[in-house]
Amino acid sequence: MIYRNLKEKLNLDKKKDKALVSHYLNTLGFKANKAYNEAEEILEKNNISSEKISKNNDFMIKNSEKKFTFIDLFAGIGGMRIAMENLGGKCVFSSEIDKFAVQTYEYNFDEHPFGDIKEIEEESVPEHDILLAGFPCQSFSIAGNRGGFEDTRGTLFFDAARIIDKKRPSAFILENVKGLQSHDGGKTLKTILNTLRNDLNYFVPEPKVLNSRYFNVPQNRERIFIVGFRQDLNVEEFRYPKEKKETNLTFEDVMEEEVVSTKYYLSNTYLETLRKHKKRHQKKGNGFGYEIIPHDGIANAIIVGGMGRERNLIIDHRIEDYTPVTNIKGEVNREDVRRMTPIEWKRLQGFPGKFEFPVSDTQAYKQLGNSVTVPVVQAIGDKIVKVIEKLEERVLTA
């Protein structure tokens, strides 16, 4: 890709410069903001003609060919981006602060995301049709009973909201953990909805919790989604995609085809530790502890942290070498219990086969645990795009 080829030649050290140039190159034709003016200056200093770049690169979607544009905030590794690109969308801006997630994002999209959203000025964000944001769940300091825009100041939701407020996209998709519903006694979600509906003036239907297992992915993962449309579009109804009959897919459908490295197998010592840990919790009457997923079963939610892996162990008798590798302390267990691999987690999240991780396994697990399930976002995005297309048809025939 062009940015990867030019990066060394441009000798870009600053993260901001990398983001400016990569976004500019990937979105030529959308030069309506301060950021792209700065990118042009960088290219001119390096005697690189943006017109020549545009002419020689057919991979870039021109204005007439795009169905819609979107921005990718709290982008992670780009799960939401993949979903919307699958629908014909063009990403014109991305933002992510985690340096390892940025590595994976840049490797797969040939684009360096802008960094800390708190430091991004609204003027640097291009015009766009749809805003995407999977923001973290944070408490608000609510001054009154209602809870609104000003009460969210200092949180990451506030930064997404201020961009919505200034750029006025036609629609947005916000994603969060299911626990947002009950967070702080329900005050957090109430404040978010008040902000979006009353302060920002968007039509926002009731949020919906959707489970990945109903979107052709063998993973039991629930996430809450909040969709909104600008009020002047006069959208009166929006129906989230229906959770179809449970997928016919099982873990076996996403299991690696080849024998995996011994490093994914647990040591006898660690497996025994997990058993003791589970027994202690069972005595206390709770369900914490490791779990072995049958090949014809559905995976538990893949989440960040050790137990995200330990609640998704499998038995794989194809192991060929029981010699311990460096990360295994003690003998490899003879019951053939292993962790799922990053490739299997990638499939459980609906990422395409060509998506790669130029980072350690530890980081890959973390990134996938933090990501969205691509087919779920794609199903929601498809509904939104159809609503917008209907509105455009209505305007043209009026």
C-alpha cells in the first residue's frame, strides 16, 4: 500500500504527522478540513505530488463511487471499520490511543490513526455520514437530576459527543459492554441518552443488547448498541436487526485446521491450579473458574485478562510434541487441554482470514477481547445505511 511504501521516504517521526499523511493518502477527495491542509504541506516539503499519487492509485474510492463515509473513534484494531467497509463505506478518519492496537490497525489498513481523542480538534475531523465509537464505560459527575452534556465532560463519551455536536453526522453507532445498562444504578446510560436526544438533538431509539451467537458466530457475547439519527432527517422508527435462530456453527468450525504450537497447551501444574481455584469458588456457591468448551459447543465471551482465555479452554489431541516451551513451567498436561489461539479468537469475532497481528500473542488476545464482533456491527450498519438510502430516495422523488 502507498503509505507503507512512503513512510520511510517521508521520514515521519511524529505520530500526528504519520496520521495526517496516511489519512490524506487514503482519503484523497475528502480534503475539507484543517488536517488535510497540514498533510499537503508535509508532502510538498518532501517534493511529493498528491495529484500524482491520486492518479496512480486505483484502490482509493473516489467521491462518485462511495456509498457513504464514516469515522472510526476508539478504533481499537478496526472491527467496526471492517463491518462498514463491507457495506461499501469509506473511512475518512480514525483515532486510537493504544500503541499496540495502532500497530495492528496500521498494518491492516495502511493508515496510522490519530491518537488521544481528547487532543483532537473538531476542525481536524472531516465531514462524514456515520460516526462509529466503542467508548469505555465511565461514571459521570451528575450535578442535577437529569444528567446531560456538561455532566459528561472529562469522559471519553464527552469527546465522542462533542464531535457529534460539531460535525452533525447523519447517524451514529455507539457500542459498549452490557453492564452499561446497570452502571451507577442506570444513571450512566440515562445521562448518555439525555445528552444524545435532548442536548444533541438526535432521534435515538431504545438501546439494544445483541448477542454474537445469533449472528453466525459461535461465541456467547452480549454487547449494548446505541443508534441515533439527526432529527432533521425525520427518521421516525428504527428496528435493530433481529437475533436470528442460534447459529449452526460450533467451535469446531473456527478451530485451527493444522496442529498448533505446544505453547498453547497448559502445564500440569497450571491446570491443577485452575482446578483448585474452581473448587474454591464452587464451595462459595459461585460459577467462577476455568471451563472446557466442547468442539460442538459455543465459546464463552472472549474478554481481556487471563480468565477470558481460561473460560475458553479446549481439548485438542493433535499435539505432536510434549516438550515444554519457554512459556510453560513444568510438564505439558497429558489430557491435551489448551487455550484457543489468536487465530481462533479472530474467527470468533468474525474478522476476515487476511487480517493479521504484527504483535505478540498477549497483545493479540487483548485486542480481540476489546474488539467488536464484526457481523453484529455489520448487521446494524446495514439497517442504518438502508434507512439513509430511503431518505435520499424520498428527497430525490419529492
